[in-house]
Amino acid sequence: MDSGEQTLLVILVAFVAGIAIDRLWRFAKGRGLPEQQSDGADSMHYILGLDLLASRQIDRAVTELTMAARKNTDAVAIYLILGNLLREKGQIERAIQIHQGVLHRPGLSKDERAHALLCLGMDFKRAGFRNRALDTLREVLALEPKNAYALSSLIKIQEEEQDWREALDTLARLSDVTGESNPSLEAFLHDRVGLASVAAGNDAKAAKAFEEAIRIQSRLAPPHLHLGDLRLQQGRLQDAETQWLSYAKDNPRFAHLVFDRLHAAREDGDRLEKMEEFYRGVIEVDEKDWRARLALARMKRAQKDPAAAFELLMEAVHHNPHALAVHLEVWHALVEAGGEVERIQTYLDEVADSAYFIDPYVCMSCNYRTNGILWRCPHCQEWDTFVEERVETVDHN
């Protein structure tokens, strides 16, 4: 269940819990409710179901709420939350049936219908029926144009459909409703509009989109990288280099993202001597930067300077011992050096008790781990949430 669905579930729980509290208060005061007005909120199965839900005992909560719903089939709110819980358990078909059943009831209020449509839209989204989810969420917005949860869910689906321009329009509507902006998401969406424009051969539109993304959130790497790529594709090598170098200077933590691009561009122009100066400049800014040392070591290997390469690699291993990319390069260097015992021992001493990953990053939103930076988490679907994991070497002294 993603963050939008979790929020919706919390709202429904609060909504139903509010009814329950009101019912219990009336009962405690001795006023009770006429049988025909009961909505199931005074059922002990219902109260127990809410309590189990609060403690995240989903299976038992479903059982109790199902019994509560059977005792009072008119309890719309209970059916809504029961359907959401079934979706949480992966029983999508049952969830859809329940929410569709609520929508077929006569006499639903506008709010009840909007809530039921929203729940059904989330069902369709989880089931992968994106077109049906889009249509359903648009029905919600026709009833409640300022429904923030419907708008945020709509954006997610538009992203999945790669309708980047539509997602931007929906994001603008959401910002108007909440009064809050999301510059990172807006910048990423403009960047995706730019990439789509490049694919369509519209360079002018692409450049405009990348520049707008940079204006909105200048720290994000993709629009800088992609604008440089576009300039290089247009034969404007100097402009491409300027774009990449400017980003690396302003964002030294992500300087490594331009390494391969700059190297390829300068290799074609026989200007690789500038790359060593660039790498050393990155190291000067961040003395723990292992990627610049790795890239520089590869250059030294290519220049037949194994001693300098090995020294740089040992520094890289020291600063990030769990990056497998560094170890692979060390092994290549050791093989080329003929397996010198002294260097092998130096390496073994440096990496003792270390863990290895190729290039480890972790999502700050959901803790999803991956090899290499991603701009959008494949697990929680959030943008710009990955940070590098670094582990220091163990000091045995």
C-alpha cells in the first residue's frame, strides 16, 4: 500500500471512528439510537475491528468488520473501510465488488459517493487497471474538484502512463487546493517532458522543458545532464561541457554523474588531459570522494602507471570499502601487476571486515536499496529520495 492509500485508509478510519465515538457517547448517556438509525457503529464487532486495525492486525480486523457489516448491511462507512482493508491484503477483486456494491446503493449522499469512488479508484489502480482508475478518479473530481487525495492519486497514474504534461497540469491543480508546492516533482515532470520532446525530434521544446526544470529546482541532476546531452547531440560540444561542469561545481556530491559524459566528449576531442585536472578538483572539494579516485585510477591504468593507479584505488577503498566497483578495479590492477604479494596484502588489510555492494544507494522514503542512484524509487514511486550509503573501514588499532 503506497503513501496515498495509507493516508486514505487513515482518513476512513478516523471518519468511522468518529461515528463510533459519537454512538458510544450517546449510548453511555442513556439516549441510545433507534434501531432504524443504527449504522453498525455500536456493534462490539465494529469497535473491536477498529481496535485491531489500530494495532495493524489486519486479518483479525477484517474478520470483525465483516461480522459488523453483516449485522447492519446499511453501514456504508464500514463497507468502505472493509474494502480498503481487503485491498491491503491483496484481495483486490473482493475490494472492487464491495466498493461497487456501495455505489449501486440508492440514496447515497454526495460525500459518500465521492468516498466510494475514491476507494474504487484505488482498487483499480492496485489491480493495474489504470484506464479505469483514471476514469473513476475523474468522477471523484467531478463531484469534489478539490479532493487532494484524488488529485495526488491521479498524478501517480499519469506518471505511470507517462502523461507528463497531464501530470504537470494535475500537480498545478493540487498545489492550488493544498496551497503547497512540490518543486522537485514539478522539475522532474518538466525533465520528462523534455526527454519525450527529444524523442519526438522537437529540440526547441526539449530545451525549454529542461531549462524550466533547472529554473524550478536547480540542484536536480537530470535536467542538467539531459540539456548537456541535447547540446552535444546538436554539435554544441562546448555548451554541453559547460552545462555539465557548472552542475558538478555547484553540486560536488553529484559530480560523478558527469564523469562518463565528460570523459566521452573529451576523448573524442583528444583532450583527456583535462580530465585528470577535473578529477583532482573534485577530490580537493570532497576528500572522501571515491568515485573521482576510481575514475582517475582507470586513467592511470590506461596510461600504464599501475603504481599510481593502485595508490588511488587504496584511497578509494578506504573511503568506501563496500563499493564493489572499486574492488573490481583493484583486482584488474593486481592481475596486470602480476599479483605482487605486497600489494595483495595491502589490499587485504584494507578491506578486512567490510561489506560489498556495487554502488549502494538507499531510498529515504521506504529503505529500498539499489546499486546506483535512481531518480524515482521503483518501490514507493517517490522522486529524488535516494542517498548514497557509506561505511567506514574498521579501525583495528
